Amino acid sequence: MHILQTVPPSNINRDDTGSPKSAVYGGVPRARVSSQAWKRATRQMFRELLDPTSLGVRTKRVVELIAARITELNPEITEPESLAAQALKAAGIELEKPKRAKKGESAPEEAEQAKYLLFLSASQIDRLAVLAIAAAGTDTAIDKSAARAAAHSANSVDVALFGRMVADAADLNVDAAAQVAHAISVHAVNNEFDYYTAVDDRAPDNNSGAGMLGYVEFNSSTLYRYATVSVKALRDNLGDDTATLRAIEVFLTAFVKSMPTGKQNTFANRTLPEAVLVSVRTDQPVNLVGAFEEPVNAAGAARATAAAKALATTLQAVEKGYGDGSTENFVVAIGDGAQELTALGDPMPFVEVVARVGSKVEAALGGRP
């Protein structure tokens, strides 16, 4: 997926100082939105498109999560947190006690936590809870191989797409089927500052000062966004053709339409892309960011239009030099940029692109041995 998207004044992804993230590319400063920010926005939109039971949860509080599921399945169990911890430890996941309250402070007893954020599907949580319940009231330890199988089978769509790393239990790792690049502006960007004041509604009439003041840093840009999905890796992670096809369609929809939420209330910067190019390839993924190593000069035209022309030119050059003729392109374009992309394919509504890509994936899956 290659996306051109213009974002008005905004600060959708901040660094540790509160400034919009940036990068130097082609010798000039660019606006940047990290891959992590857009992946999270994509995962959040999954919740609007899929049943929650087909998704995962990423949390350190996994003991509490499994304990709650144990209680739902068997309310008579009196120590669900202990059983949940046993199941996780049997799966090879290290736990630690939460930090104690400071001296003189009182705090409720908390369950153990994972030492790191752990990404588990709803099905994996259920399976671990069932194993824990089976061990309740017995002297038999939870079988380690069964616990590891429960934590590693039945991946959710988001775990299958974005992967999972468990540092102390490498056999629970899931290789991501999707890769997402950091989005960067196609042109040079210099950040600006918005100085603001707020008036105290209850201030006396003779007080002409502000109730508070401050500033927020922002920029505006046309971004090049890129992501790729390996259908084979996704099928391996999910183990089902139908689930793989649905995951591709949902990922396409969510990645294209999502937006990170940083400073949304301040800037109301939600936009949709001016251009979306989806390439179905059988050779290898190709990031076309090289089209913008030389910053786009939009003199006399919209930047997105000039960027669409550079994108089309670069893809044609790549295909001429390296392509085997099997790549199929599907285009969504609005505004003047549509004309620049017609050489790659006839522009069509986004829902039709999703449907056509879905048909290609379905056909490819049907041809698997």
C-alpha cells in the first residue's frame, strides 16, 4: 500500500519534548509519523470492524485478565489470580510483583504482572483460563507443553498481522505478517509554534490578564505512507483461509482510513488520502519512498498532485527495471492527482479496491498446496 495524504496543521505524533516527530531525508527535514503510531491507530479501528473475540489485548496485567476469565467460566473458584499466574508461568512467561506503595501509603493488594507488555488473543486467554480451571483443587501442576500450546495457537488478527515478541520464551514469538514504514512528508517541513491564551470565565472585570498561556508546536504536510502484508505469512499465522482473507480486507480498510489521535481535539486534523495505490506482487515488497528523496516542489500545483506524479514515475521505472510483469495495481485517487495515476490503473472507489484485492488473495489462497 502506497498512500499520499495531506494533513493540515497538526501534531499527531510527538517526541519526548512534545514536538512533532521529524526525520532528515534527502538532506532536508521532514515531518514524520512513526510506524508504531499508525499501527496502533489501525489496531484501534479493528475494534470497529471486527468482533472483539477475534482480536487480542496487549497488557502487563495479563494475570488479572486471565483471572477475570476464570471467574466468568467458574465463579466458585476462590483464588483465580493464583491459578492465572500458574498457567502463565507454565507457558514460560515470567511474572513479577507490582511495585509496592511508598512508606506510609496504603495500597490494595495487586496481582502479579508480566515483566513486559504481552500480546494475547482472546482465544489464547480462554485456553489458558480453561487449563487453570482444570488444575483447580488438584495437586497436579499445569502441563507446560499444554500451556505453551494454549498461548501459541489460535492467533488473533492483530497478533498475526503485527507479531509478538516474548523475550524469555522465544517459542511464543509470532513473526509479523505486516510491515509498516514511518510516514514522512514528501517535502521539507519546518515546525511552527502556536502561542495560546485562555481566559478565566470567572475573572473580575478589572482583570485583563489571561488565566493561562502556553504554546504548542505543529506542522502541516503531505505524507507518503507505506505498508506491506505477506499473504503467506499471514495464512501461516492464522491457519485459516477465510480468516486470512478477512484480515487482509480489514487491514486495508483500517490502515487507509485510520489516523493517530495526538492533539486531535486541538487541531481536528482528520483527513482521508488523496491517493491510494495498492500493488499485488508475487516477487517482493517495494517501498517507493525514493520518489521523494528530492523534495517535491509544488510550484503552481497542489503538492499531492506533484507527489502522485513522482510516485507513478518511480513505480513505472521500478517495474521496467526489475518487474516480471506480474504486478497488478489498484488505484484510488481524488482531485487533480487522479490524472497522474491513471497510467498505473483506472481509479476506482476504495470499496471496489478492497473487493478486488480480496479476490486476488482468495485466488492465491485457493492455489496453495
